[in-house]
Amino acid sequence: MAGRGYFLAFAVLYRHFGDVDLLISWTKPSRRHFPEIPKMSSTAQVSLQVQHVPNSPESSYRSDVPRTPPQKLKELAEKHSNIYIVVLDVVNQESIQKCVEEVHELVQEEGLNCLINNAAINLVADFHTVTAEKMIENFRTNAVAPLMITKAFLPLLKQAASRGACGAESMGIQRAAVINMSSLVGSVQLTWGERAHYFKWYPHRASKSALNMVSRCMAVDLESDGILCMAIHPGWVRTDMGGPQAPLSPEESISSLLSVIGGLSEKDHGSFQNYKGETLPW
């Protein structure tokens, strides 16, 4: 099926990137999950649409998350035949493996062209309130889970990379890519001076720094297979997590993010960028 590719996004709702089928993995959070990518309002850019599913479990503060996909998400999948919903608990290895099997049934020999690791949590704690348990839980979801998920999906990513979707030979989502949704607060260099006094979230900051290192290490190991890997910061966005004072609207962040992801090449392999495509300090 020439010119076709598959994108898998965790807790992210994308639809139709050129001639692309989207596989939505709806994450079952074990506790309070906050997506790093902003909540999505309806917007369109060229042949790409991003759809907002309001009041989804990933954007709420509830811990009693239902075990089935929200109604709005199911309605979206019913409306668009190239959207598939796959349930995943990112911190459960058995669930990850089951997800891989389901995705394999869908993509078959085409493989997986783009894996976006986006599900994350933020257990807010400063120096006085942080505990070992909060640190470990944040690390498990934000840094360990993306690594384990990428490892599990590697055969499908390699399959797509070897085929060179759309005849692509260089690195990029046209072949295979792993995009880890990171955060500016994970920058060690920027956590100093005046900036250091904002967002004193020990678990979240440390876990995002760890994710950056995981992304860099994976980039080294995936390069020989032609699989691009990088980390990206979506910006400070007006969402439940970002708050009303954030400078970016969801539409602005999303359109910029997808533009950057769509233009990635080997020069961006192993990088840490923001939603504008600007390089960020580690």
C-alpha cells in the first residue's frame, strides 16, 4: 500500500496526516495523569486535523478513571474509519505487550511509522513535601514507561523503517520515528537563577530530565535502524495543567508541534527541541 503509514500516539488524538491511519492508544492512568501535549480543540492544517475530546480522563484530576475509552473518543473513531482505539496502561508490561499485539494486527507488514510517547503524570511536591514514593511513581510513568513502550514497539518501527514509507531514505516520520513529549522544566541548565524559583516540582522535573537522557540514549541505539528519536517541549499551554495564564492556546501549540514533527530529519535526531523547532539546552 504505497504512500501509507501508521502513527501511534499515546493519550494524543491525531487524525489523518496525509495518507496515514492513526492508532489512538487510550491510556488507563493508575493515578493522576496529566498529558504533556495540550488538550486539543478542533483545528486543521493542510490535510491534518487535531480533534479535541473534552473531559477525557487524561485531562482530569480524577483517580477513579474508567476502564473503557470515553464516549467522545469512541464517537470520533466511529466517525472516522482510519482511527483505531487501543487501550493501554503504560506502567503495566502485560498491557504494553497486549497493545503491541493489537497494533501489529492493524498495521501488518506496513509497520509503525511514528510512536509518540505522551502520557505523563505530575505528582506536585517541593523539597519539603517530596517523598521517595512520589519520585519513583513519577519516574515510572514519565521516564521508564516511554523506554519500555519503545522497546516493545521496536520490531514494528524497524519494519516501517526498512520499508521506507513513501520511498523515504533519510530519517523522519516518513520512515520511522519516536517522539518523546518532554518539558522545558526538565532542562538542568535552565534550572538555575531566577528560573529555578518557579515550578519546584521535584518528581516531575527530575523525571523529565531522565526522559531527556532516555531519549538521547535511545537515539544512539536506534540510529543504525534508521529510526529517528528526539524529545520535544509543547510549550506552556492554556490547559487544565497549564492554567489560564499560559501564553499559548492549544491550537497554537498543536499546529506548531505537528509542523515540527512533520519536518524532522536526520539533523534533528537525538535533539531536544521546543514547539517552534528551536534547540533547547539539556
